[in-house]
Amino acid sequence: MGLVLAVAAALWGAGWALGVPPKSRLTVLAGLFLLVLALQLVLPAGHPLRTATGGSPAPWLLLAGFAVLALLYGRWVAGLRARADASGPKPDAPTGSFSEVELDRYARHIVLRELGGPGQKRLKQARVLVIGAGGLGAPALQYLAAAGVGTIGVIDDDVVENANLQRQVIHDDADIGMPKVFSAQRAMEAQNPHVAVRPYHRRLTPEIAADLFADYDFVLDGSDNFATRYLANRVAVAQGKPLISGALTQWEGQVSVFDPAHSGPCYQCIFPEAPDEALAPACSVAGVAGPLPGVVGAMMAMEAVKVITGAGTALRGALLIYDGLYGETRRIGLKRRADCPVCGNNDKG
Amino acid sequence: MKIVLNGEPQEVEARSLAALLEEAGISGRVATAVNEAFVPSALRSRHMLAEGDRIEVVAPMQGG
């Protein structure tokens, strides 16, 4: 019997080496099996050939029985696997442009009634510019990237400093000395390789603002000075684009969506002039509680998701004030100022 | 008259929003809201306060 099995193994191996398909090799083995079985049945007991190939049909029939069982089991498992595959997500389902990995990644968005597949597609197609990769920019950028906003621009002329890291969670200790936009880009691309990040390592100036804003659907302002805030507002209003504005000092922050082309006021309607430096000091002078920019920057990202997808009601015509020291939020309604030098000529409001 | 200024209940003499800012010693470029509605600076002297009004004085912030 061992001799026959050795011949069978040799035939299988030779077939594999010659590239014969498994089905043909199985056919050859089945022929060998039938030949041996015929020898057992036809030749008289004690015939040298019958003795050399086993001596009795019983072990061969037993072997055949095991082979049939193994075959049936294999078929059954393959059937189960096929059924499980059919119920799972299919690549290139109705959303078209999402890969299977992306569909899985954004599954918690897609189940939200207000977002769903169409909302996720709008996020992917959105182009958002974030001014500042500091306290507010850090969480805003991280959440925009994680949420799948397809194109994220970030402009900042600073480099990462040791004293930034108490609150600017997008940068690491090893990034000290590196331009913030590149550190932020690396963090975002590491977190979500399905988004495109465009870093601009320079200051936002009146010379470049209009051209830069033109490439984006809207702007998040997390800058750290009034000159940039008024500039961003002027250019956003001129291009009819929403400006999601966040600002903070010490324990308190403000968030609003300035979008006079749609409804409500612009930044300058509410704050016509910058206050004296002494009354509204920068973070470096006044201090800022570490988690505060996390709260306010995440609120900005939340407003961005709503502005992109149309879900719920964005903070247009409303200013949300978060007072971290007492755990309070207050919300006041805002109105456009007819004599505003920036948006005053706008018909809507 | 009792009003609530930035979340704090206060007893004040002022009748108008502009007078309230003066009485509270708030100067400079701030935004104001009465009962959650924005009141532009030009209208503050004409905006008369009522018992229990909630006044919010918001200073612009530049930090980011």
C-alpha cells in the first residue's frame, strides 16, 4: 500500500513541478486509485501484484471514504465563507469615490442621519483653510483631518516652541524648532492618510490673502493677533465665504460663524475696532489654560462640519462664549451693522 | 434696579446701557448684548434697561 501512496505522491509532485492544474492531477490520482482497487478485486488473494498493492480492497475503500468526507467538508466551509463575504461591505458601493477602508473609517459618520454617505462625500470634497497652527489650530486641524475633510490648507509662519506644547497638542516635543505647518501636516497625514494637507509656512498678508482664500470653500480663523483677524474677515466677506472665528484668553473663549453673504454679521460688525493691547493681551502675556484651546478649537471644527454638510444650525448670527473657569457657556444673538465698512453694502442679513 | 451683568446679579443706578457701562467702569471697545441680543455701540445711549435684564459685555480676544 505504501508503494502505491509513494507513486501517488510522486505523480502529484511531478504534476506540480510541470505546472499541471490541480484538477488534472486529481483526475490522474483517481485513475490510479481505480486501477489499484480493480487489482484488489480481480486478482486472487496471494497474487504478488495484489499483495504489493495492499492485499485487500478494505483499506483502499476506507481511504476513499475519508477523501470524500474531506472534500464535502471543504465545500461546506467555502460555502459559508462566500455567504459571509456577500453580506459585508462591497468595494465601490454607491458612494463611488470611497474605498472600503474609508467607508469603514467613516462608519460612525455615515450612520448619523444628518450626515450619512452624502454628508461624508461633502466632507471629502470640501477645501478648508485654517489660519494658525497654534492652540486653536491644533485641535481644529486634527478633527478636520480625522473627520475626512478632503483638502486642508494651513498657514502659519511660526516654528514650534517649547512653551507652545502645554496646549498645542498637534506638535510633539521632537518637533521643537520645526515650522508648525510641517509638524501639523505630518501629524494629520499620520492620523488620516486619506486627506490632502497643504502647508503654507508664511504669514497671512494682504498681498497673498485673496489668492489663498480663492482656493478654499471657507476659512477657520485661529490666529493670534487682531491684524490677521480683521484681514481674514475683510477677504472672506469680499469673497462671500464663511469665516469660522475662534478666539480665547486665559480661561475664556469665543466662537462664531461670520457669514454675511448667507446671514448674520461679519467680525467687524461686532468688534468695529481692535482694543488697546493692554485690554486684550496675547496668550504669551496673559496666559491660557491648556485645555481651553482644545474646547474652542474642537467647537470650530464642529461648526466646520455643519457648514460643509448643512447639518443642524451653524453659529451664524450667534456668538458662543465658553467660560472655562466657571464651566459656563453663554450664547448671544448677533446682528449685522448697516454702517459696517466691511459688509455694510451687503443686501442680505 | 436689579440687572445681571456677565452672569453676576447687580444693583445699579443706570437707566441706559451706555450709562451702565460707565457706572460699571467698562471702557474701551467692547460688544454688548441685552437679553442675548446684540446692541451695537451707536444704540447704547438710547437702549433703556429694564428690571432683570441680562447684560453681556464681550471684549474681543486675539489669542489663538
